[in-house]
Amino acid sequence: MGGYDEVYAASVADREGFWLAAAEALDWHRTPTRALDDGRPPFYRWFPDGELNVAHNALDRHVAAGRGEQAALVYDSPVTGTRLTYTYARLTQEVAAFAGVLRGLGVVAGDRVVVYLPMVPEAVIAMLACARIGAVHSVVFGGFAANELAVRIDDATPKVVVSASCGIEGKRVIEYKPLLDRALELATHRPGNCVILQRPQAKATLGPGDLDWAEAVASAAPADPVPVKSTDPLYVLYTSGTTGKPKGVVRDSGGYATALAWSMPNVYDVGPGQTIFTASDVGWVVGHSYIVYAPLLAGATTVLYEGKPVGTPDAGQFWRVCAENGVRSLFTAPTAFRALRKEDPEGEYARQHDLSGLRYLFLAGERLDPETYHWASELLEIPVIDHWWQTETGWPIVADPAGIELLPVKPGSPTKPLPGWDIRVLDANGAQVPAGQDGAIVAKLPLPPGAFSTLWNDDGRFVDSYLAAFEGYYLTGDGGRIDEDGYVFVMGRTDDVINVAGHRLSTGGMEEILAMHPDVAECAVIGVADALKGQLPRGFVVLKAGVDDSAEGYGAGLRKELVALVRDRLGAVASLKEIDIVPALPKTRSGKILRKTMRGIADGLDEPVPSTIEDRSVLDALRAVLRGDTR
Ligand code: COA
Ligand code: AMP
């Protein structure tokens, strides 16, 4: 194999050959004879005649190859003081047993199972158990409120929901069962059963139709892997779009497994028996791909960490986990490093541990600011690899491919596109812009294996949201540029999606919630730059005519109610804490709220006043609010 240029060129010159060769890394029940089915654009399918089982490839295959006693999963939980190692043999057994529980509850291939679990091994076991019997899991992040869970239950219509009595968030115990019960009251769909993992920190009261995880597993007969079509869905993962209705990203089986298996040695430089620590959450795509599937497909060891980078109990936990497990690649979000830097600017904690095994730091989920890049590089003296991807893409689009060749770094750029990704920058008319010029970042169709195949039950929205803007291209929703050396710079979302502490959220969704308040006539939520979380949402509301706001403390009271409303409907993770009551919102003459202009002013930029503005004085008043001259 050559360097980056040769590998990328090979993937372009012979796409079929390149991906069929990559697919050989897996065990196929029926080996694919073709890579790409492009007979029904814009819907592309990978390995159309292949059949496999992804859980078999992640587990049984390694046991059969003699790796049964190797660590597959290390559960490290500073918040409960637990450390557990699952060998490949044990993880296979536990997954087979839970697959038996699901099968006993009538779950068959194609049925959906919603998984609402904290960062415990049972989350990984539940996901792989679904994959084992061909069921489609849909994991919901624990930080989402009952209403968000209900929306996902109604869309995915699961036969079973798997949850726990509680999660542990820093020092707080968060009871999950009441959240699940509330979600089921709000949802119209009725799952047949709920399986509840009882944790000692809080016991849940089980109702009719609820099963205790431990009891159910004790009496279940293990289930064998069921071969599925490569094109069958492995999971649905909901992500924030521009409205309050989340998008159910559908991931296929064979294409995804192939892309992940390719990425482990080539991008992350992690092979069988080596350890990767992805400090994310199984509720996000990073967790799906690089806590669960990719490391296990590669026969590596994955670390499942239940805790935060700081405060559980200190800023030394990442380093302790790396040292204790001989971690080779650490993967997290830049925000985690900003949190570490704030707490431990001199890197004292890092120096207390033997990090000689740590070869790379991978960062993704939001833009890596050059300051954080330099701090991490100087602290660790290893390559710090920024890479860009999305829930939709399933694996990185642009990354320095550590296992092939480390490209020279330009801070602020995740370097160059990986094989399969033909990345372009277009202007508003769909014309490619010259090198160095900003525009919309798009990927030429077909997308490589691993990327989403559609949105759950909604081909129309898939096309409208992603493919309609520029024919033949996938609209990433990110803006940026490609320089004359082919380096991609991703500068931020061009839509109403924001990234708060590496969590993807919809400002449109928050606006829908604020608008529910009886006193609110209209509102806008924008993402403003934040030194720790990258971005934070900030809301602006205009009161309805006739609302009596003269009472003392009215404004403070309303702001509190609105903050609580968003927390209650969307979840604590929204982090919407700042809301201003303003007389009017700046708009164009055609009535469009000038969110981009507001964002620019909030970020302290010298934002030009659009010529289409309806009333300039409204913008001036808002500028004063944003500068803190008046509240
Ligand atoms: N369950 C319940 N609540 C959750 C939660 C979960 N799984 N995850 C977050 N929350 C809550 C937090 O407790 C917090 O609540 P609060 O407002 O009452 O304090 C709120 O949601 C916001 O959480 P977060 O944005 O994570 O802020 P934080 O101050 O708790 O932690 C960081 C800040 C930077 C340490 C943390 O966000 C972090 O580690 N980020 C890395 C993110 C990441 O891995 N992203 C995945 C993409 S790679
Ligand atoms: P998610 O779907 O939650 O993974 O969020 C995807 C979004 O996160 C992208 O559309 C980008 O806006 C942002 N993002 C992820 N990785 C990077 C990166 N390396 N640089 C800049 N933005 C990133």
C-alpha cells in the first residue's frame, strides 16, 4: 500500500475493487460480488448481494479465531468506582443471552428496539444483541428529556424498549425510569415490553410489561446470529435537524461494517489486541461507531468510560484510563480538552501517568480551535488529529489517515478527504468556487459505504433535506473552503444546527419550544461562541401584545420559566440559559429573521447591515442587548 495520494487515487480509479477488497476484512454469510448498486439514484446501496451478521463479525469471529480471552470491552466508571473487563468470549455469551431475551419477547429481524441507557456495558450488549438477531436498534442519548424520547419512540415504533433505573451524571443520580414512564405516556406508540436494568444507585419500580434485565437474562436461551442482507438496517440514530422533528438516520449493515473495518487500521491505526478509548457517549454517532462497532470489528479493545473529563472526580481520569489500559488512540471532542485545559492548564495530571503507549489523540464533533490544538500537541507530544464527520456519514469524511501516512498539519483543517469522499465547495448557484473561497461543503454522490442510506420511513425528507439543493451532491450543512493544497477547512454550520459541548442541537427545535409559552409572540435562538462549549444557545423573545409585563420581577420570572421549559421538553443538554426579552427581532422586508446577522453581532464580528433590512433601529437595539449595554 502506498501513501495517502496512492490510496485515495486507487479508491477513485477502481471504486468497486477498492471496496470489495475492504469487505474481505469481514466474514460474509454470502460474499458480495458487487460493491455498489447505483441503479436507483439518488438511493445507492452497498454490497447489494452480500449477507452477513455484524454482531458475529464483532464477536464470535474473534472467539473462533482464538481471541476469546482477549479483552473486548473495559468498563471504567469513576462515578460508581467500578472497573470491569469483558473478554471476547464473555461479551459474546452475554450478547447471545440478551439476544435470547429479545427473541423471547417476540423481536425478530427488522423489528426496532429503543435503547435508553447510560454508559454501562449493558448498552453495548443491548446494541449487539439487536444486531445478532437482525433487529434495528435506536439508541437515545440519556441527556434528552421524556418528550424527545417519546418523539423517537413514536417514529421508530419499537417492539421493546431497553432502559435502566438510573444514570449517573457527575455527582447526581438521574432516575431514568420516571423519564421513560413519562415518555410512554406522551407517546402514542405502545412497545410490547420494557427491559429495565436495575442499578444499585436507584431501584426502579417495575410495572406490568416491565422485565428486570438480570432476571430475564438468567432464564433466557442464547440466540445465534441471524444473517441479514448487507443493505438491511443495523440501526436508526436520531439527530437534530433544523426543526424540532429529529431525523432518523438509517445505517445499513454491510457498507457500515466495511467502512468501519477499513477505518480502524487506516485512520485510527488501531489493530487487533490494541486499545482505543473513545470518550463520547453511546447515544451519539461517535459512540456507535468508535466505542462499539469499529473497535470490536477490528478485534481491538474498547474502553467504555462512565464519567466526565473533569469533576469525576478530577482532570486526571482520562490519563489514568489511558495509562491503566495501554490506550493507543484516544478519541474525544475538543470541548473535553478545553475543559481539561481550564482545570489543569499546566497538564500536571497528565504528567502523573505513564502515557508512553498513547500514540494519537483524535478530536471531532466540532471545530478544533487552533489554541486547543496547540495546547494538546504540546502537552502530549503526539499527533493531534482533527477529523470531520457527521451522524449522517457514520465515519470520518476528512481525516489525517494515521495508519497510512500522517500528512503535514495545517491547524484549523482536518486535512484531506478519505477514500470514497469526493468533497467540493459550491456557491449558492451550485458552481464550484475557486480554491480558498468559502461556500457550501458538499460530497459528490454516491456517498461511500458507511454513510446513511435514507431517513427512517422518510425517503422524501432524505431527498429534500440533503440532496435537493444541488443535484448529484449531498449537502453537508457545513460551510468552509478547500485550499490550493486540497486541505478542507470546516468553518461551521450554515443551517439552524449548533454544536454545544460536542452535542448537536437544533436552534429551530428550541424556538418551537419557546414559542409554546403563552406570553411569547415570536422568538429566535442563535448559537454564540463559548470558550468552553464551543457554542451556547442564546434566545430572544418578543412578548405578545397585551401581555402585562409591569409586575416587579416579571422579566426574570419569564426567563426562568422559558429556561425550565426548554430543559423540561428537550433536556438539560440543551444548555439554554440566556434569554433576552426584546421589543422586536431584526427582519428582512420579506419577514425573515436575520439570524446570521444576529450571530455575527453576538460573536463580536463587524457584521454588515443587510440591505434588505426592514428596520435598522431594531438591529441597533439588539446590538446594545448583545453587547450587554442593556438587558
Ligand atoms: N444524562 C443526563 N443529563 C446529562 C447527560 C446525560 N447523559 N449529559 C449531559 N447532561 C446534562 C449535564 O448534567 C448538564 O446539566 P446541568 O445544566 O444541570 O449542569 C447539561 O446536561 C449540559 O451538559 P454538558 O453540555 O455535557 O455540560 P457539562 O458542564 O456537564 O460538561 C463537558 C461539560 C465539556 C465536560 C462535557 O460536555 C463533555 O465532556 N463533553 C464532551 C462531549 C462529547 O463527548 N461529545 C460527543 C461527541 S465526540
Ligand atoms: P454530529 O452529527 O453530532 O456528529 O455533528 C456533526 C457536525 O459537527 C458537523 O456537521 C460539523 O458542524 C461538526 N463537526 C464535527 N467534526 C468537526 C470537525 N472536525 N471540524 C469542524 N466541525 C466539525
